[in-house]
Amino acid sequence: GKYRVVSTKSMPGTRWINLLIQNDCRLEICTEKKTILSIEDIIALIGDKCDGVIGQLTEEWGEELFSALSRAGGKAFSNMAVGYNNVDVDAANKYGVAVGNTPGVLTETTAELAASLSLAAARRIVEADEFMRAGLYDGWLPHLFVGNLLKGQTVGVIGAGRIGSAYARMMVEGFKMNLIYFDLYQATRLEKFVTGMFLPTYGAFLKASGETPVTWKRASSMDEVLQEADIISLHPVLDKTTYHLVNKERLAKMKKAREAILINCSRGPVIDEAALVEHLKHNPMFRVGLDVFEDEPFMKPGLAEQKNAIVVPHIASASKWTREGMATLAALNVLGKIKGYPVWFDANRVEPFLNENARPPA
Ligand code: GLV
Ligand code: GLV
């Protein structure tokens, strides 16, 4: 291969490998056993000559790594993730390295995990499973693990981009929930789905059968969502403006501060996790489903002991199809930049180079 490409981790599937090796690249996949590589580990991987790197969200891509990559002649870096809060895009610009991410292919998979956590929290599935395995079930009881009926309740979506919109659609269509969303941008496709497809068909059917049809609205503030929703799911990007977006005060403001459900499949620091642990302790019927944590891989003290928390290890995009797709997109990002290909994929689905677009609003 003419170009040297490094992947800091082994990734699912073979398509991404074939794409690179059939297009003039020599691919080196790091086999280091420890999960999180240090900056020094990655600088050693980059070495003296490296044209592009595929990296992971556990790595801090800033000045040190982009200057090392640029010294090695590198022009391209792709995160194998849609989120890129671990990447300093300004530093990449400074060193002339293009940065890619992997949106599109993980939208539905991530939304499906948010929906899974919503149902698991509403119906207390994890607690009930633990109860069964502990041999505590000694007969059906009217009060045993009573949870929430989603139908007719209100789902609140904070951040209605690709993932938030897909989640909203699932909850409205699948469970006939009312919708309230907050986003700086209007979620045009989501609104079209609700008003153009859902309400005229199933909505009309509900009305005709004398049932309450689904309602929806775009909130003018985040607090409006907190005050009206029974389940809230967080889907913003993590940046300065969304750090600790959910804090002590906002938890107290929730309509059902004592018994609402909060889901986070975005990034851990969007929630003040220590404040959340306190809130969970004082409100046993308040439930959370968390895929991400403030200090990954750690949980804040006390969280693991809370029965009203469901915690999973950052697996929202973990379906085979999606992970293979993410690996393929990451390879295409790097290969495209190295070879100077025009962008050939659907611009509505992917933003291959973050330096040129996809910046969060100031
Ligand atoms: C995963 O967290 C991602 O951003 O893709
Ligand atoms: C419960 O199992 C019921 O039949 O109502």
C-alpha cells in the first residue's frame, strides 16, 4: 500500500478493511489489550509516517495528537462515532487534518436503545428480573412491580436531530404517546411525520373510535418540556452549552419530579450525575435509563446501588449492522480524504468532514 492507515481498535466486519487495502492503503490495526489508549500510545502508533487514523470516542484528539499526525504527513482522522466531543476540530484545522464522524448509520439503533430503556424503566423490567432470579417471587400480587402505562402519556425529547427525532417517532407511533420536543432548530421531518402521516391515519382512527388522539408541540424552552413530559429523553450534542443541562434545579422542575422517567443515550456530562444520584435517592419512583456516564467508565458514587436506575455500558449504537456501517463510514472518511475523492454518499445522511460543516450552533 502507498498510504499507511492506522486504526486504534479492531472494528466489526471486513468491509472497512477491504475498502482500505483494495485502495492503496496498508492498514495497521492496534492489538493493544487495554481498552483505553493513552496519548503516548497513540503517538507511538502514528509513528513517522501515517496518512490517516481511525480513532475512538475514548481518545482525546487535541493539539498533541493532531500535531503528531500532521508531522507524520497525515491528512485525515475519523472518529468511529457520531459524537465528536472528544475531538478538538479547531486543533485539527490548525494542523490541516480533516475530521470525519459516522452519522446516519446509527440513528435507528441508538433510538431503539433509548426506546428499550424507556420501556424497561416504565415497566421496571430490570428490578423484576433481579427479583425473579433472587427467588423472591412467591405468587401473583396486585401490587407487584406496578409501573407506568405509556399510552396517552407525554414523551419529551430534548435535542430533536436525527436520533431524537427517530426516538420521538417510535414513541408516538409505537405507543401512542403525546409529544413535546425542544431543539434550537425546527425538526421538520419529525413534524412532517406526525402531522402528515401519523395524525391523518392512526390519529383519525383513534378519534373515530372515541379515543383521545395524540397531540404534539415544539416547546419554546427546555423547561416547558420538563414541566409537561412524563418521560424525557436527552439527545443533544455535548458542548459547552449542554454541559450539565440537567442539573439539580431542572430535576426539581420536572412535572413529575417524584415519578418521571429520564433517559440518556447522548453523552454523560449532559447530566450532573452527582445531583441525579441525590434525586434518585430521595425519589424512589423517579427512574432513569442511562447508557452514558459523566466519568466513563466509572459511575458516580451511589448510582450503582439505586434500584430506580437502569445502567448499561454505552451500547446505544451496538447492533451488528450499525457497527459495521460505522466502521465502513470511518474508513470511507479517511480514504476519501487521502485519495481526494469527491464526496459520493448522500449528503442528507452523512457529514463526512466536520471541518467543513456540521458545527453546532454558537
Ligand atoms: C457513540 O456514542 C457515538 O457518538 O457514536
Ligand atoms: C393477569 O395476569 C391477568 O390475567 O389479569
